[in-house]
Amino acid sequence: MLLPEWFKLAGVFIVVIGFALKLRTTLVVVAAALITGLIAGLPLFTMPGQEGIVNMLGRAFSENRLMTLFLITLPAIGLAERYGLQEQSAALIRRARAATVGRLSILYQLFRVLHGFLGLRLVGHAPFVRPLIFPMSAGAAETKGEVDAEKLEQIKAANSASENYGNFYGQNLSVVQPGILLVYGVMKGLGYEVSLWRLILFTTPIVLLSIVLGAVQFLHLDRRLNVTAKKNG
Amino acid sequence: MSESWFLNLETVYAVTGAVLFVFAVMTFRDKGNRHRYGSGLFWLLLAVAFGFGGVLPHWVTGMLVLVMVGIDGLKRVSIGSYDETKHEQQVEHASRLKNKIFLPVIAIPMVTFIFALAFRIAGLDSSAVNRAALIGLVVGGIVAMILALRITGSTTRTLFQEGRRLNDAIGSLSLLPQLLASLGVIFTAAKVGNLIAGGIQSIVPENSLFLLVLANCVGMTVFTIVMGNSFAAFPVIASGVLVPLIVKPFGVDPAMVAILTLTAGSSGTLMTPMGANFNIVPTALLNMKDQYGVIKFQLPFALTIWSFHVLLMWILIKTL
């Protein structure tokens, strides 16, 4: 096929437009994959010397099943919810007067940075945020006043963000983490053998900054939740 | 020990596939689901792709994925009915069980943590430690199920009904991280990254250090937004922009610019729906109304820390 090189960006545009219009996400992504592959002249199924698009789809799907393993935690969380998990979290946190959504989010972010430092790698939305951090935060907010649907959205977003902030920046604090190893490997391939410890040295200011910026944002959220709580009486 | 069945991820995938199979059977029999056959087939195919992904030829898995996406595209994946409890009943249970109800949900992170830590201390390589955390997550899930049944005195049937309730709320979105990973593989095979790096090379003046640093960070972030993952973007930007345009001509510290380029990309991950497992799956897990709610919250943080990356990189190049 003699299409210009930049036609390959068609997949990127499909994704951007599909996400913007909130079209069926799964369909948008697969359409982008098929079209990009076809424009680049890849075959649909593997031919000698050339992996096919459907084969790549299947291979990447199999190799990334780890991203969907969290499904196994759902039965226990669901049953615990049925037997009052969220109510008990709220009851518990009502007794801890100092707890707020913002403070819990800050604490959780620090906890996740510690994970990174210890060389532990996991995504915490399923094991930590859904079953524990969110019910505790919602409980803390209830002690300060009425929690409407809008506030609940904000609390969920903040809890999820604290997971991402802690995970993304904290993980570069250990030499066994894949980010550090990736940088080391790529730079070595490009002819520069960098010191692992120097990588950690230069990521430290960014980790500290991420903690400070996170704290600013979370405490600001606390104030916003408080102000509207007072307004609503 | 390192390659025993116990440390094999295929075992935990098979267990998860079995849970999905139970969800599928329950969905087929759920008359309260508007599209019980479509939904049931969807979860059944996912169970097969999950449990047998390691032994099926990749093109078969690929076809399974296309069928699943087709079912979802026709809007035939819907939520069911689960005999849900009233709020008052939950409050009553809470006052009876007290803090015991936390045991199962604490077991999940505890077991995950213990597995990861144990293998870290045992001094295994980092890929074994990563696997240990995943295996720990699955073992933790099973331990939690047993504890939840013990503490509540409920039935296995209710256990899986409740699991299905949460699973249906997430719906087809749980496929998304894996689909995006596939898209990344195809973008890489089509050399989309080289196109982006080439574009930057042709725009930026070669002698302006600040503009080069800016272009490097913009390129890293844009490509991360497209790929949904800074790890996929880094090799492309490092080989296409960072090393040929900054490290080599200006003789700057490669460790410093390399790690700052990587985390400049993290801002991209915080801003993109392509990073579905970080930004979209949580909105489904937490039942948020706005699919982009987490991204919107993260946006000011991401832009601020990104600007600091550009400044810090430029200042450090000037002073080191």
C-alpha cells in the first residue's frame, strides 16, 4: 500500500474522537487497532515472517491478563458490603475525630510511596481503595455533614488519585522497580551506562514534590467539602 | 522453586477464569437481566480467554476478543438482578458483626503484601517479586472469600451473587486495560512512535536548549497520552529525541534527564483515558457517574508537576 506515513496516525485520531464523544470504549479501541494495523500494511492473520493483527490482539490480551486479576477480589468485597462493611467503616471513623477525606488520602499516598520504596509493585484500587480507603473517607465526610452524590464523586476521585500519585512517583525509589530498570536498560542500549543510584537521586525531588502537591490538593478538597457542608446546614 | 506450579501465573489465571465461569452461568440463569444470553456469552468467552489464554493459539484468543467486543458493541452486556439488601439490614448486620466484617477485606491487601514481601526478602529477581504480588492478590481473594463466609454465615451462592453484582457494575470496562495493551502492541508494530519522534525532530531548533527540553517533555507526555503508558513511550522518546538532540550534543548528565523524562511522562498517564487500569477501571470499581472523574481530579496536579519537570530539567542541565 502506498499511503503517506502520517496516515498511520488515523488510529490516534479514532481514539481521541471516540473518547471525546464517549462512544463504546471497547469498540473504539479495537477499531483503532485494526485500522492502524491495516494502514501499516500488517496482515490480519500471521503469515510467514509477519505477525498478524488478530494474533497480536490475542497475544497482548493473554500477556496482560494480570491487569484484570482484581476480579477475584469482588465476591469477598461484595459479601462484606452486604453485611455492613460500609456502615461499620463509617461507624468506626466517626469515633476518630481527626480523620478527614483529605488526611486519609494524604496518608494513603504516603503508604503507597513506602510500597514503592520497599520494592513492592501493585495497583491498589482493587485491594485498598475500594474496600477500605473509600468507605473510611465516606465515613469521615459524614461526620462533618450531609454527603450528597456530588461530594461522593469528589471523594472517590480523590481516593483514586492518591493511589495513582503514590504509585507512579513512589515506585522509582527502588532499584528493583520496573521504571528504574527500564530507564537503565534503554539508556544502556543507547550507549550510556547510567548508575541506578543516580536515577534514584534525581527522582527524589519529584517524589517529594508529588507528596506536597498531593497534600495541597487533598487539603483544599477538605476545605471545599466543609464549606458546602456548612452552607447546607 | 522459582518455576513450580505455585509460582506460575497460569494457575491464578485459571482460578480467576473459574470465577468468571460461575458469573457466566449465573448470568445465563438470571431472568432479571435484560440481555442474559448476550451478557452470559460475554462472561463465558472472557472466562475461556482468561483460563486458557496460555494454551490457546493467539489468533483464537484474538477472535474471542473480537466476538466479545462485538457483543458489547451491540449493547448486549447488561446488569442483572441480585436480591439486594436494604440499607437498614446492612446497618443491623454492622451492629451485630462489628469490626469482624473488616477481616475479609483486610485479608486481601495483607496476603498480597506478605507474598510480595516474602519473595522480596527471599532475594528472588524482580519479575518473581512482581508475580508474587499478583499471586498474593489471588490467594488473598480466596482467603477473603473463606473468611467472609465464616464470619457472615452466608452461603457460597450469595457470595458469588455479590461478586457478580460488582462485576456487572464494572461490565465490559474490565476488558479495557487488556485491549489498550493490544493497541499499544499494534502502534509499536506500525512504528507510530517513530513518526512522533520524527515530527519533533523536524520542528525544534537544534541550538535552543530550553526549547529542546520543552519539546522532549511535551513529546514524552503526548506519546504517553496516546499509549496510555509511560513505559511504552520512554524508549521511543529516549532514542528519538532525548539522546540525539539533548544528551549527545550538550553532554548533559544522562541519568538525570532520563529519569526526569520518564516521570514527565507520568503526567501523561494521569491525564489519559488510555491508562484505563489507573483512571477508568477505578471509576467503575467505585461506581462513579463520570467516567472521566478521576482524570478531571488529577488534571491540575498533572499539569503543575509537569511544569516543574521542565524547569527542574533545564535548571539542572545549566547548573550541573
